[in-house]
Amino acid sequence: SGVTVPEMFDVVNLAEKYIMPELMDEMKKQMGNVVITSNDALFEVVHAATEFDHLFPDVSAALLLSCAKFVQKTIPPSEQLQFAKDQSGTGNEAIVLQLLVLADDLPALECSNCGSVPCVDGQVVVGTDKFTAGLKLRVNKSISGYWGVNGGQFAGKVYTVFSVKNNTAVSVKCESDGFTIDFYHIWQNCPTFCYGCTDAS
């Protein structure tokens, strides 16, 4: 339904040919906001960017940045090596490396769980206002007086905030058994939960 990337480069070509700097700037902006929806689409866009790189390096760079943003959002660091290995022998090896470098240089994304940049996964949750519905948690294993030694039977489980009961208690759902339980989120002045951001994907 929308304009394809090659068609956008046709407009870029006209902007260059007829010396239209405002149109060129607009196209650069558009290239930087190209929506990519899959890995297949990613490589189509990447190939277009590299094809026109020698003619319009600034515009191609803006397009590659869009590709890098897609990689940053959809391929976590733990999966990037596999992503690169999957491209072995396809002819995409060099461009994948370039994309991973570009993605690594981008500002960190706000974590979808803790909302922080950088992510505070594993750190204690301090303050009633931080316990928003849907927040993924793990128990603070250092509070053995409340949970048991090393978190006891609660260790290793993921909890999702259902609601805040009051200034000291929170209602959470245990992901493994589906039960919703009330716990203190502060006990003897110590936070009882940690952010479980790695469990939020």
C-alpha cells in the first residue's frame, strides 16, 4: 500500500537531479523512519541501501539506521550471534556485522518492564509507586527472614504485579502456578522484590 524503498530512491534521484535540498532532507527523514516488519523485509531494505550507497551515501546511511533500530528492538544481544550465524553463506555476512555495530552504537532502549535506561534487571524495587500492574518481579533472595534461605520455595519463580494493596503490600500473580497472592514488598525496611526484566519478553 505504501511507497517502496526503491521508489523512494527514485524520488531521491529526482531531488538530486533538480537540486531540491528540502525534498532531499525530507527523503532522508523518511528513510530514517522506514517501518520494517520482518527479517526478510530487513534484508530487502538493507540491499536497497547498499545498492544506492555510492550515489546517495547520506540517504543510505539514514536507511541503514532504520535497519539497525529494527535489529536493536527485535534481536536481543543474547540472540545476535545466532542471527549472524544464520546469515553465514548468504552473502549478507558483512552487512550483518555492520548492522550489529550500528545497533550497538544506538542509545539504549527503554526497558519495557522497568522503564529504565539502562535496564535495572535484578535490582531491588524501591517505592510503592514502582509496583505498576504487569511489572515482572523476582524475590529478593537476600531477605532470607521473609522468603527463606536464598529465596526458599519462592526463588526462581516469576511474579507479575496484579495490584498494590497498600504502602507495604502488593498482590502478585505467580506465573508458574497462576495463583494470585499478597506479599509485603517492604519487610523490616528491606525491599522484598527485584525487577525481573529478563522474564518480561
